[in-house]
Amino acid sequence: MDHAYRLLSFIYPLRPQLDHLSTPSSAIASLPVRPSLPLSMASTAPREDIVMEDEEQRPPLTRALLQRSAANNISQVAMVGSKACPIESLDYEIIENDLFDQNWRARAKADQVRYVVLKWTFCFAIGILTGVVGFLINLAVENVAGFKHAAVSTLMESSSYWTAFLVFASINLALLLFASTITASVSPAAGGSGIPEVKAYLNGVDAPNIFSLKTLAVKVIGNAAAVSSSLHVGKAGPMVHTGACIAAIFGQGGSRKYGLTCRWLRYFKNDRDRRDLVTIGASAGMTAAFRAPVGGVLFALESLSSWWRSALIWRSFFTTAVVAVVLRLFIDLCGTGRCGMFGEGGLIMYDVSTLFDDLMTYHLKDIPTVILIGVIGAVLGGLYNFLMMKVLRLYNIINERGRVHKLLLAAAVSILTSCCLFGLPWFAPCRACPMATAEPNGACGSLNRFRRFHCPPGHYNDLASLLLNINDDAIRNLYTTGTNDVYHPGSMLAFFVASYALGVLSYGVVAPSGLFVPIILTGATYGRLVAMLLGPSSDLDHGLVAILGSASFLGGTLRMTVSVCVIIVELTNNLLLLPLVMLVLLISKTVADSFNSSIYDLILQLKGLPHLDGHAEPYMRQLAVGDVVAGPLRSFNGVEKVGHVVHILRTTRHHAFPVIDEPPFATAPVLYGLVLRAHLLLLLKKREFLPVQERYPKEYSIEGRFEAQDFDKRGSGKQDTIDGVELSAEEMEMYVDLHPFTNASPYTVVETMSLAKALILFREVGLRHLLVVPKACDRSPVVGILTRHDFMPEHILGLHPVLLGSRWKRLRWQKGAVTKYFRSLIVSLANRS
């Protein structure tokens, strides 16, 4: 047990299986599929001895980072941010019981109008707040990083080189340690990008504190500090998480503890409306990161959301439009010089269309170059994802030792980054300033934000102009057209290698950090490098090729097409790029899919977040739902003894229980419905008991004893426990009628239905529990319950290992096959010679 918890100390476990439990379910398994503990409504004998033997035979970097504890086989744990947390499933099903019927009938037309008005008001408020937060992050980064670079430049001009390095490295180290300390100490859920957590939540997986106020504060402050520290990370991912946090706080329905609630807000105390708000907030966050309102909506649709409908598109688009207006207002405000060192370009908007329109042209002969860029982006993206996973496993081994080691790792990465950024420009040649940009004081103009570094007046260091800049300015430099002769090929190669390596090494640090901007920067670098290598054989402007390089690398790593295409076009403000960007994205994604999955899907697996894919594996059609459920089943009678209810709640962690009517309440056992654990706890606290085993009398009124808000879903990651319920011995002998509080119309499937068909129903409806009923009438009315855990490949293939050979196979380049191919090729060439 101690060993398992030490392994939970930092980031990224491998995929577990999810049970339907309230303190969710089973355990963490290694990414290479291995037999797992079958859990449905009950526990079975653990197979820990077999698992541990397998793990001992594996190399350290391929072993499971989280292992199952044999003594705790009902605990579901995954990495949320940088901390192991219990997770549970969300439930989008409407609970139709007597109380719901009465409450629905009591709603007037004014209540419906109020609900619609509140939804749009929340969208407006989310847009304003997300826009403000996005501006503040950019303002902080440009001022803090601008002050740091200005101080370093002043020292360099006075030839105080060592002092300049010490100032540069010290400020970077202090900023990153500050970001890592508040993340590890205040809110570990704020670590990393946040996009995998948001994607898992929108797929139906909840975890504590992922959208709390503390997480929001740490995400904003920590990301501003991490980006300002010259760490090779971005703001886009944390901004998506920030927007989702803001939206989720609106969906909490206020706080009873502090008296900050009203009757109107309770309309949003359910998983369905909270899911919609988080989707809207995520799209607003992407808009705030790139000033791309349409791209933000499409990003949430393509990459994050598992459920989408037309009404949600309208509200998301309205929210992103509000964000764009807010950002435009702040940019106009800062144009008067009131925002310190905030750049005139403002936020991230690389407007390349207003400078050299004649250079943004292309012809049919340039298509082979575009195809080459797409293929290169796919290969580099697949390798990037592979290396990222290896580095994250290695970082976990270091960080599992505790908080001090997390900070030491952050310090080591910061020092390495500072040495790289400050040391590499010394090997780059000094270049004369372009005549159009030379200034009287010997500096180059601001078009490309040139850095002199150690060069004499009238010259600039092209590598320092990229390395000693914030990522936004470096990207703007690379995207600028008409600058084919500004950068040396050797400088481009050095910057590409440094950017690629630092991007892989920086993400696993315990701090809010994103992947989007570093990937854009790295792609733009190799795009320019390819253009330089092609030389006169291509007439494409190097700035245009840099944009295509960014698109191809994004497609090769993130595996998104439509949303990335629109974001690139909105980012550069140039529609002429659209056909080429579409082509390069299609090529890069198609080729990269033959190597591995997208970076976000891989991180989901490493974190152990059980994401249900939209397609069914072929082997699921060979199984019926009855082949994956296990017993014995825990159920209640329609009128149950209080002591038995308390015993079941204390000895199990199940979230829901079938309610079965038996004689004398029915002529034969019949399924009445499904009752939730939270509702049972409320009944016990209210003490609505009966002295004998009979149903409530007809004159019994639920409305007078319970209110609809009593049954509202609590906030994300919050739940009641049986520990707070204290009953006397006399009360334990009494009875409780479960009929008025039971969902009388739960979703059911017959036990002979294929597992693939059940998966589609489970995922599309957004269920947490799916009852399995028997084919024959002479059996118990319920065979078992399907939950998210039962659809996980680890669980299914653990029960039926013979199906391992029929798993869905993508076209992947296998190392053995490639080696065999090259060996045969060499032998063939040798024989010919």
C-alpha cells in the first residue's frame, strides 16, 4: 500500500479502469494492456501476484507508474494536474421520480424564460471575464519578460556578459520556482496544460478541484510566471483550462456555505448544464489565447467535446465574440502607451497580410513543397509525441520522491533552459542590419525585434533575436514576409534543435504550461529551414513557408485539422493561406496517425483518465453485455430496512442501486428503477422512516418534506459520505420507502445486446449506469449494471485475453517491420552489385 501511494506523488500514471463507484473505482494499470481486476457491482479476487511479476520484468521506464493496491480494489485514481486524485463519472441522465414530476409541473412560464435568460447572461459574463483574464496574462508576460530582456540588453551593451547571464538565469529561476511552488502547494490540479482534464470532464469524468477557485487563481498566476521565465511553454492550454474554470464556477449555482446563492441559480446544478458551460468556457479560453473566435468554437467542437448540438454552437459563438470584443477594447487602450511594455501588436495576432501582399502568392509548382512540409511535420510530430511520453515517465520517477524533488527538477530545467538560450547565440555570426531598419543609435528597427547581443552597433544576432525573445515575438519574427535574407541557415538549424528539445523537456515541470505555442514556434522554425534548403527551387516566401510549417507540426502532434486551419488563418489574418494550410494539415495528420495517437490522447492515457472513444473496437461486436458484467448484484427492496441501507452504503462505494419490488408489493420480483447513493444519504439525514414495512400512505406529501434543491447535484468533485449519518438503534430497525425517490425509467439493455451497440448508447446519451436485464423471464429482473469501467479495453481484455489479437489495428510503422524491410533492401542491393 505504501509503495502504491508513493507512486502517486506526481504526474502521469498509466490508464486505469473506471468503475461506477461513488469514490470511484478500480485501479491503475500499465499502458501496455495487461489483465485487470474485473469489477462491476462487486469485487472479485485480485490478481496482484501476476501483475507484480510482470512489472518486475519490465524496464523502469515502461513499468506502470501507478499500481493497484490489493487491499483497495475499489478506488479509482488518476492524475489531475500534478496530483493523484480520486475520480468519478458524471451522469447526464434525467432522474425521473415523483419529486421530479412534481417540480416539473410546478414550473411556470416565467421560470422557463428566466432559465433561458440566465444561460445567455452566463455566456456574456464568461466572455467578459475570460477576455479580461487573457489580457492580464499577456500584459503580465510582456511586462515581466520585457523588463528582464531590457535589463539583459543593457548589461550586454556595457560588456557585462557574466552579470547579464546571472541576471537572466536568476530571474528565470525565481519565476519558475514561484510558479512550481504555488502549483505544488496550493493547487496541484493547476499543473500542466489542463486540456486533458477538460477533455476528460466533457467526456464524463469528474475529479476534485479541477475547476475550483484556487485552481483558477494558480492557473492564471502560475502560467504568467512560467511563460515569463523563458521556459519553452505557452499560454493556450492554460487559457482553455482557465476559461473552463470560470464557466464551471458559474455552474456551481452559488454557495450555500457563504449564502451566495438564490433559487434561480439552482437550475444549473446538474451535470448537463455544467457540461455546456464548461464547453463554452473552453472555447472562450482558446479565443482569448489567439484572438480566434471561430477557431475557438471549432477547437471545442473538434478536440474537446464528446456531445454537441446546434444550440451550443450559438452560445459558444456568442461567447467567443464577446471575448474578441473585450480584447479589441484592451488593445485600443494599450495603443496609447498605458500598458507599459505591452507590444503594439497586442496579444497574439501575427498580421502578415498588411506588409507584403505580393509575397503571399503561390503556384501549382509549389504543391510538392507543401506536400514535403506536411510529411516532415508528420514525422517530427510523431517523434515529438513519442519523446514526450518517455520524458514524462522519467519525470515521474524523479518527482515521486516528494515536493523538494519537484522543485529541484524545475530548477534544473530552468538552469538548462537559461544556459541554452544565453549560450547558443555566442556561436551565431553577427549580421548587418537591413538598411530599411537601421537606426541612428546603432540598433535595428523593431519590425523583427532584433537583438544586438554581443554584436557591434549596426549589427544584430539573428539567433539571439529568436532565443532571447518571448515566444510570441519569436513567432512574429519567423512569420514576417520579405525577410528571406534575415536569418542564417545555421542559426535556423540551431534554433530548431533547441526549440524541439526544450519543448519536450519543459512540459513535465510542475507548473501551468501549454503545448500549443511551442509547437507553433518549432514548426515555424523548420518551415523556414526547409525554405532555405530548397533555395531557388521554390519561389515561396520564407514567412509563408514558416506558417505552413507551424500548421504541419500542429497537425502532426495535436492531430486536429479544421480548428487548427481556422486558428492559423485568424492568427495571420490572411485568407490567401487557406488552401495551402488545409492541404498541409490533411497530409500531416494522415501520415502522423500511422505512428501514434495525438499528444492529448497520449497524455490522457498517461494520466489514467478513462476517456471513452466514439468508435467501438471490433472485438466488442464479438461480446454481449452479459459477458462483461459480474456479480453479485447489490440491490434494495422497494421498502427497505434502514439498517440494511446503512450497511450497504458503508460496505460498498457504489453510486447507484437497483430497486426491486417483491411480494407483497408485487406478485413477482420486478425492477422498479434505480436509486442514487446521494439520494439515499439525503433520506437517512432527513429521517423519513416508517415503523413497519409498508409504502408511504397516499396522503403523504413529498413536497412538504423535501425541496427540489435538496436533490441537486453538488459541485465538481464534491460528495456526501455515510460517515456523517448517525442513527439510533431504534431508527436502524425502521423502514424507508424508496419508491418516491427512485428513477422509475432508467436506461436498460437486454443481456444479449452486443457490447459495441451498448457502448454507442452509453456514450451518446451520456450515462453513468446502464442496467442489464435478462432475456428470460424466470430469472432475477436485473443481471447487472454496465458502467464506464466495463467498456475500458483493459477490463474487457483482462476478462477475455483471447481477444487481444482482434483489437483495432491502425496502420502503424512497427520497428521490427521497418528493420526487416531495410535489411531485405540492403541484401537485394548487395546481390545486384
